[in-house]
Amino acid sequence: MAEVGERTLHAVRRQRFLEVLAATANVTRSAVEAGVEARACYRLRQRDAGFAAAWEAALDEGYVRLEASLLATAMGTGEEEAIDRKLALEVLARRAAGRGRASMTRQVPIEEVESTLIRKLDALDRKARSA
């Protein structure tokens, strides 16, 4: 499907973009699957507060799914799909740092969170392999 610009980013294409964004947290892939240009989506987000809010909600859902998938994989209850743990942790750490966490009582450096999670995931991997 040919990519279309902002003027043709009508409701159906917007909805598809947001659905894929919620599933993948990937703007480029979402735009491709909706048949629109990613830059048209970015421009619309700047102009349309409702679309911007829906975009953020979709991204939040995408990150929750990523986090759940990563945790399931770490605990050995995942669907064994390929997941780049280091990349997933980096993405989640950046997201947490960028948005802040209301429930956090102290600021924890991203590096500390990342290294702790990597150590725990490695320990779970070793445990699963030895079982």
C-alpha cells in the first residue's frame, strides 16, 4: 500500500496506527502497517492534542506489553519468542527515566536498574538451564 500523507490520515488509518503502536511500541512499523508516512503521524501529533494523547496511551500499552514479555521470559513462563533482553531493558529504562514513576520514592540511576535486571535475568537463565 502506498504511504499517504497527513491529509489522508483519516480515522481508520489513525486507529490502525494506534493499534499497532500499542502492540509494538514501534512508530515506524505502526505507520507502515497503517499505510501512512511516519512523519505525517509526528506532524499530526504536534497539531492534534487528542491524537497526541492517544499516541501516548498506545505507547504506554506497548511498553507494558514489552515489560510483561520480558518478565515472562525471565521467569520461564514466556512463549520462548526471541527477545533481545539488553535492548528491551534499555528501552524500558529510557521510558521510565523519561516519564518518571509516581510510585518511586527515590530516584534510581538507570544504570543501576539495568544492571540489577540483567543480573537477575542472567541468574534466572542459569537456573533454568540447570533444571
